[in-house]
Amino acid sequence: MYTDKRRLYQLMDAYLRGLITGWTFCNEFYVAYDVNEFDIHLDDIEKKAFGELSEVAGRYSPFKEDYEDHPKAFYTKEELKAKVLETQEKLNALGYGRGITFVMEDQSDE
């Protein structure tokens, strides 16, 4: 298991490339960021960006019924993707995460 921030960047890359599902992204992001948050060396900019992403990832649901019945409690696939893309673009524009990629087996049956 990764104990550094590369895993966070790799997860965003894999998700945006369609190599993992939203569900897999959120579960892996939870372990990499939320569980190991104090073991990862992030600066203030990364903490803010990943903290905002964690809010969306932690409330993502692939089930239409969830966000139809409770629209303010859950995020959709489109909202998750938009937040991941926004986070990646924001961090890349500031020079973070460049050159970090991760090749995984395709799990995109979502």
C-alpha cells in the first residue's frame, strides 16, 4: 500500500482515464487520504484540494435512487468526475502531480 501522496494523484489519473470506477476511486481514495491523512506529507494547497475532493468522494453513490431520494446527501457520477477533474487541473496548474501516472487493470464496468 502507498503511504505517500503519489497514490492520490494516481487514483485521480486512473479514474479520469476510465481505468477504475467511481466506486473503486472513492473506496481507494478513502483509504489513501481519509484513513492515512496524517501519514501523508501534503502542503496546505494539497490539503485543501484533497479535503474538498474527500467531501464529494465520501458522499458519492452510484445508485440513482440515493440521490433522487436525498439529493443533498449524495453526489452523482457526473459531480464526482467534475470534482476529480477540477482538483487535478487545479493542482497540475500549480505544478503538483506532474509526471505521476498509474497503470491499472481496467475495472470500469460502472
